[in-house]
Amino acid sequence: MADLCYNLHMSTKKGRYGINVKKWCLDHENDLRVMTEGALSDDDRCRILALHEKKLSWLMHERLVHLIVTFITVILVLFAMSLILFLPDTLPFSLPLFLILLVLLFFYIRHYFFLENTVQNWYLLYEEIKGL
């Protein structure tokens, strides 16, 4: 079982420019299903929970970083909007800036939504594995 945990843990391919977080999360959930398919000894359950806790902590860190970046993006969107409203002379600069930041904010919120729901789902998975 320890080999299975290690092999599944190492199965995520490294990318030069980072990883696909959504794929990484789905791969981990699938790996957990494979590892918990039969009867588990207490030692195997502890190893699986330790692996899951480690990946959960990484995902929680990712979520925190995206929350901070999302808030900074909101502040920049509000700043660009205030330029449009209070300094109409800056419209050629502020309107494209506002639109770009608004699109960026949409994608940050969408990704943060995924991270938040995945973390909560992993809490439930932890409880499910612990209670097997």
C-alpha cells in the first residue's frame, strides 16, 4: 500500500510553467478512490490521510494566495472605475484598463470559486476516509 501511495503521489507530471490545478485536484481525488477501494489497515489509512492532509494544505495555501490576488484585483477595478467617473479626461487610458481588469477579475473569481469548493469537498473526503 505504501508503494501505491508513493506511486500515485508522484504520478502528477511536472510542468515547466506550473501545473494544471484542476487536473491535479481531480487526479488526487481519483487516486484516493483507488487507494481506498478495499479494506484498509490502520497503517494504510494513516498514510493515505497524511498524503491527503499534505495536499489539502497545499490547496489551502493556493486558495489563500488567490483570495489575496482577487482582493487586489478588486481594488484595481475600483480604482480604474473611479478614474472613469471622476477624471473623464483619462477615458482613453482608464476605460481599456477597467475592461481588462474586469475580465481578469471574472476569471480570478471563477478560479477562486473552484478552489473554495474543492477545499470543502476535500474536508468531506478526509472525514470519509477517516471514518472508513
